[in-house]
Amino acid sequence: GAVVSQHPSRVICKSGTSVKIECRSLDFQATTMFWYRQFPKKSLMLMATSNEGSKATYEQGVEKDKFLINHASLTLSTLTVTSAHPEDSSFYICSAARLAGVYEQYFGPGTRLTVT
Amino acid sequence: SQQGEEDPQALSIQEGENATMNCSYKTSINNLQWYRQNSGRGLVHLILIRSNEREKHSGRLRVTLDTSKKSSSLLITASRAADTASYFCATAPSGNTPLVFGKGTRLSVIA
């Protein structure tokens, strides 16, 4: 299967700072990338859909000014958590997708964000 | 809103027993997928079943899909301690929409 990487795997930051998480598709070009958020012992919640070269589409309740998404190339999307607060602490997972009749989504290993 | 609802939320069995997890969803789907997640780790894709399929096997895994009841089941046979993880179903309402995940079942296999 296709490989998707995320960097960093873990990050601890102080309240008020911004954190950037990278999602890369290593061996294919992803027309679309998705960002999910997962709280402890909970399921994945879709945050936004990101298409290369266009603005991301955010799910209801997700603040676009707080969670900045940039999809500058077909292999890289970034999620920046701005002015982070402790309640932003979570596990963030990206997936890279290619449309081959249907979406084939490949998930990254996730990034554990802890805001102190 | 969440598409899938897994049942049970938590399941504890002895090694060697079979584990059955169920998933129900609300709208029509293009396909349904099952994923596994070890604590604090990423997702591992287990199996995909398309809406026109009724059953699929992969090793010790057996997945069924009943579109009339909008439900799916995942059976793990001869469970092992290493199968301990959370299992999620995820549905794609149509071919070009992102996966929507259920709440998951936490499976504990006791050696």
C-alpha cells in the first residue's frame, strides 16, 4: 500500500504558541488530503478536506483561523494549530487520498500534540 | 456527525475465542472499511468491502455487509493477545467523499 508520513510524531508546546504538522505522501501524488482529530479513547473526527492548490473545506465546528491548512503540493499538506490551548491537545491524523474510481485513503501514523 | 456505530463498545475475551464486532450506519454507502488501532498509534487498514459485496475474508478476519440492514460485522477467529486493539468501521457515503468513522470497539484478548 501507499505510504504516508507525518512529522513530528509527538510535540509538546506551550499555550499561545503555534505548531505545524506535516503530512506527506511518499510514493504517490495525493489530489486530496484529509485531517482528522482523535481524543483519547474516542473515534476519529474529520476536521477538513484539503485539495492541492485550493482552500481547505472545514467541517462544521472547526475554526479555520485556528487550524490553518496548506496544501501546496500533491505530496505535502500542513496543519498549523495557531495560538494553541490545552484543549487543543489531541492526536491528529492525516490521510492522503487518490481518486481511482473511489477514494483510496492512506493514513499517516498520527501526531500527538500536548499543549501545556 | 458520526456515520458508524460499533457494538459492543468494549469486548474482553480469552485467547483462542472468536471476537465479533458489529457496525451500523445511517446512510447509503459506496464501501465500508475496518481499521485497527493500537493504543496511541496510527490506523491499520484491515479490509474493505464494497456495497455490492456480502462477505469477505482475509486470514483470520471475516467481514459481512448487509446493506438492507445498514450493518456490518467483523469476526476475528482464534484470537490472540496481539489482537488487543481498538477496531473501527469507516464508511464512504459515496466514491468521492472522505471516510466517516464509527466510535470503535475496544477489544481485549486475555492470554
